[in-house]
Amino acid sequence: MILLARHGRTAYNAEGRFQGQGPVPLDAHGREQAFALADVVAARGDVVRMVASPLTRAMETAAIIAARTGLAPEVDPGLAETHTGDWTDRTYADVIAAEGEEAYARFRRLEPDFGAPGGETFAAQLDRVLAAIDRIRAAAPADGATLVVCHGNVIRLLLRHERGVAPAHEDIDNTHLEAL
């Protein structure tokens, strides 16, 4: 079994700002969330492996879980968040004002052929995320679950791909835990 967990909150999450693949750390609330997630993971008793995105916010979340559970996080770059190109570090409101509602709506819908200027398309992101999940499944332990610490769009794309439905306009809450 694979369990997907979104990283703890960052200041960018709170501000409505594109993080992309930038080195954005957890904020104080995000660290509290990560400690709570670590308690949930430890209480499950079935998680025997952890794989994380290399981005700062995911690695911080994974480190907090590791300290509580003893699981050493493996890193897979395929789990990184959407590369948002020129939108990185900008607020959602700024992008909407400059690029228009429809560009932002296409991003929120995870349209496969859409990518922020200078960024990656969701089709390209899905390809790399699926390759990462294939690697994770190939090395999955027979006796327990693998926790994957990653990002909102990674989870949304995987849910749509694996289940045929996804919360295309809904956010995945920080530290949300979802079985894949």
C-alpha cells in the first residue's frame, strides 16, 4: 500500500503564492502539522518505508516523521511539485491580474497541455510522477505500507490518474494523508 501525504504548511501556502520547485521551508504551523502527521503515521504501525520529494518543504516534513518513526526518508526527484516557471514566487492574485482568470483556471484544472510560462506542462509532470510511483511500487515492501511525502498537485494528478476522478479544483490540505 502507498500512502500519500502532503507536506506541512508554508508561508507561501498561507499567502496564496506559487511555490513551484523553490526552496520554501515550513512555517511554524506547518511544523506543528508535520509533528501531528508523524504521530498519525507512528500510530498506524504499518508504515515501513518513506519516500519524499527533494523539495525543502517535503524534506522538512519527512525529517519530522523520521524523528518520530525511525524511518529514513528515501528521496525521489520525480515527486517534486509542478515547475511553475515564471509564476514561481508570485501571488495567485498577481498572476490572475497579469495573465487572466482563464490561465489560472487552466492551472487549477490541471489541464494536461497547460504549463505556466517557463514551467512544465501537467502532462510532463504526470509522466515523471508516474515513473516515480512505478519505482516506489517496484521496491514496495511485502509486509507494510510506503509513505510518500509530496505535494498537492502531485497528489491531485495521481488521484485523477489512478481513480479516474480527482479534486481538480480542490486543494489537498497540508499533511492530508491519502491511500493510493
